Amino acid sequence: MPQSQTSLSFEIFPPKKEEEFENVFSLLRELKSLHPDFISCTYGAGGSRAGKTIEIVSFIQKELQIDAIAHITCVGFTREDLARNCDALMEAGVKHVLALRGDRPQSMSDEQFRNREFFYAADLVRYLKEHTDLQISGACYPEKHFEAPSLESDLRHLKEKVDAGVTSLITQMFFDNTYFYRFLEQIRGMGITVPVHAGIMPITTAGQLGTTVSLSGSSVPKKLADLIAVYGDNKEDMRKAGIDYAVSQIRDLKEHGVDGIHIYSMNKIKTTREICSQI
Ligand code: FAD
């Protein structure tokens, strides 16, 4: 079994408030003790969190000496912003980005969204390949991206993105591993050979279904829906059931020899630590 070759990584996000920043640095110090292969930090265009990604990835790279991945988005950057951002990353010793189309912030008008300088993630990838030496990862969707008319069209565009210079992929969260295995078979059949990190989101509160999960477009299997129906009203029981669900998903993925497990930590150290101790 090629289990030992499965990498482990985490995603974190910048806090909303300045005073919560110190908590993120403590969280990161604790995540280091779980020996991740890399930690990625999201980027939110608009609002107070824009710009904080650099500060966080610098800390991960310089202070913790863990490979950091900075998320960057078409929605968040003009060419000029991107050039400045890449210089700052280089200065911080960060060599890896996740190039994304990005979610549209509420503050952005239809017109601004339509007129963004980089349209698709692949356009960012082409720019980065031409102007920087950064290593570039991309996002992918085992159950298809919510805007794509079909999985086939989404996969065709994924292939274009990889061919433009993406060297690894991180998946959208999924809760049924069969979607992931089917997706892997399809992309390998199309000649996409880069490593794919499986995105795992622990569902530890019933509320996550109405927010994070519904936005992701990922389907909720009956087994998970049943857990939420039984434990949803009891905070601690729901947390434990959500951890068990994530652990069994990860164990199965490792048994299938996946390239990597990428845990959407949601900045929750206790849950992340408990999952890691069981895998
Ligand atoms: P793209 O690869 O550009 O694809 C977007 C859509 O366009 C797809 O439907 C695709 O099929 C289609 N498409 C692509 N190329 C073409 C073409 N040439 N012609 C027609 N259609 C095309 N969002 C944030 O704002 N900040 C984050 O930090 C962030 N982190 C994320 C991390 C991961 C691992 C994932 C999976 C998602 C993340 N997102 C983040 C959300 C992401 O930005 C959204 O899902 C976004 O809607 C799509 O981004 P993408 O990079 O996959 O887009």
C-alpha cells in the first residue's frame, strides 16, 4: 500500500479582525507540530482580509519553515496588483501559489466582475509562467464546478489550465469518495498526470451545510445527512461524528494511495489535531 507517500496539508484563512491575528500565528505553530507538507492560505478580495494572505504565508515560510502556498485570484488582482504581489511573495521566500478565478466579493458590481483583467484561472497561470518562477497549483472539482454546463466541459478547461503550467491540483471538498475516484480516472485518462490533493472538510456543525457546503456545490451523501439529523442539535456529539466521518473518508483515500490529503482546517486546531491523530 503506498500510504506513506500520501502528503498531508492544511488550508487556513486570514482572520476578519486585526486582534485575531495573534491567534492565527498560534494556530500555525500548533499546525506545525502535525508535520504538514505544506499549508495554504486563502485570499478574499475586498474587505479587511485582502492583503493579509501575504503576511500569513510569509510567517509560514520564514518563521515556521514550512512550504507555504498563497492563494491568488483573478477577481482580486489587476496585472499591476499581481506583479506587486509576486514581488512581495518572492521577498518573503514564498515560491508557490494556488491560482484561482476567485469568488466574487459582495462589494463587486456585475460590471467590475465582467471586466476583470484575468478572466479564468488559466489566464493567471499563463501570466505567472511568463513573468515569474513561482510554482503554480490549481483548483479542481470532482463533482464539476457549479458554473460549468457539464463535467466534460469543466474537465476540458481543467486540462487547458494544467497544460498552461499547473503542477498540482487541490480539489473542492467532497463527502463521497466515489466521486473522487471517478474524477481521478477521468482526468488520468485525459493525460492529466499532476498530483491531486483531496480536499477534506470536516463537518462539525449542522450549520456548515447551509453555508460552506451549499456554496461549494458538493453533494451530501445520505450517511452524512443522517449523522447531521441525529447529532446536529448536540454540539459535542456533532463534532465527534463529523471527525469520525472525515477520518473514515481519509483512511479510505489513503488505502487507495491518493497523492495527498488537504484538510480544510477552518482555523480549528482541536478538530484538525484530533483528525490527524487518527489517520
Ligand atoms: P477556473 O479554473 O477559471 O474555472 C471557473 C469556471 O470557468 C469553471 O466552470 C470552468 O469550467 C470554466 N472555464 C474555465 N476556462 C474556461 C474557458 N476558457 N471558457 C469557458 N469556461 C471556462 N476562492 C477565493 O475567492 N479565494 C480563495 O482563496 C479560494 N480558495 C480555493 C481553494 C480551493 C482548493 C478551491 C477548490 C476553491 C477555492 N476558491 C477560492 C473558490 C474558487 O475561486 C471558485 O470555485 C471559483 O468559482 C472557480 O475558481 P477556479 O480557479 O476553479 O476557476
